[in-house]
Amino acid sequence: HLTVLTGASRGLGLAMAQQLLARGHRVLAIARRRTDLPVPAGADLQCWTADLADASDLSERLETWLASQAGQAGAAPASATLINNAGVVSQLAPLSELQPTDLANALRVGLEAPMLLSAAFLRATATWAVPRKLLMVSSGLGRRAMAGSASYCAAKAGMDHLARALALEEAAKPNGARVVSLAPGVINTDMQGQLRTADETLFPERARFVGLQQDGLLSSPADAAAAVLAYLDRADFGTNPVADVRDA
């Protein structure tokens, strides 16, 4: 089984990479920093360091690499999956307070890169006679707006609608990929730390995120990764292109 995973060097992505390797998967981990993990016997880990804020060359590289995997003797995988997990929170403040470069970076990493990589994945694997899955790691904030984080909310909402459109396109193809944009719940990651330490005068919902930690309502990255991968394994994966692990 071959899984391509972005944002794989920390938090949820790192935990998913670890659990996929434990299952014996071949994992291509893409992140700004190298994903350093022990590789169990029977598994394989390749690491690409890349900045997803500039994903054009990366998408071309991914398409070429995927095409080479099917062409190698004995290398064709039993399944192929792309998990678009990478994301970034811009400065937590009203949109009018933010710099254009900060906003552009948030949308490039959070929406443009998943779109480019998804296109490359779908093209390169179109003729593979194996199950193909495309998982976007979304957020409840793509479905419920939050003041002080407009760029993140917009990127995740765009990701949800991208999944809806891709699901329609793939359903019309022979052996089309199954597509889901999945909210993974509230996870105790570095991103949560950003939310809890933001300037409350610029980010009025800070207290809510402080309360989530104090009340023990945050999932660990390992538990969240297990829930996301369990959803990926479901027989009905792709039936609802926009989903939430908490509704499973």
C-alpha cells in the first residue's frame, strides 16, 4: 500500500506516518523538515523536504515519481492514497490587520498545494487498477467561521468544496478515486498552542481554546491519527465527500 502524506514531520502528520509505517505501508512523507522515524521491516519511508507555499514544481515531481512506481517491476502498489494534511495558521488577528504575504502563504499551503498535488495524484494514478483514495484533512473551522482566523477558515472551506467537486468528477470515471475532506477533531498540536497564546484583543476566541485544554477535551496526535486512518479504512469511505470523525 502506497501513501503520500504532506505535513508529515510533526503533530497529526507525524503520528499518521508512524502508524502507516507500522502497518507496513510505503510512505512518501512531504514536509518542510525531514520526517525522522524508525522504519519497521516490510515498510518503506521516503522523505521529501519541500515548502508547500510553492507547490508547482513539487506537484510535477510527484506526478513523475508516481508514474515511475507503476512502471517498476513488482513495484505496483496494492492501493494508492494521497493525504493532504499540511496546513498553516496565519497571525491570529482580523483580516485587516494582516500582511499580504501572510495571507497568501496561508492560502497557498492550505488550499493551492492540496489542489495541485491532488491533480498530480489523480493524473498519475488514473490507469492504476487498484483502489485509490484522496483524503483532505480539513477542520470544523471550514464549516464554522471564527473571528481572527479568516484565512484558515477560508482555506478549509475551500478544501471542503474542492472535495465535493472532485468526488463528482471521479464518480464519472472508471475506477475513480474516492474523495473525502475530513475534520479530525480538536487535537493537542502546535497549532492549538498558537490559538491559546494569541493576543486576546485581536483573537476573541482565545479563552475557548484555553478551556478546551484545561477541560481535557483535546485529542492526542496519536489518537487523532488512529481515528483518521480508521475512517480512511471504512468501506463507505467517499460516500460523503465532506465528513467529521466525530460524526462517525
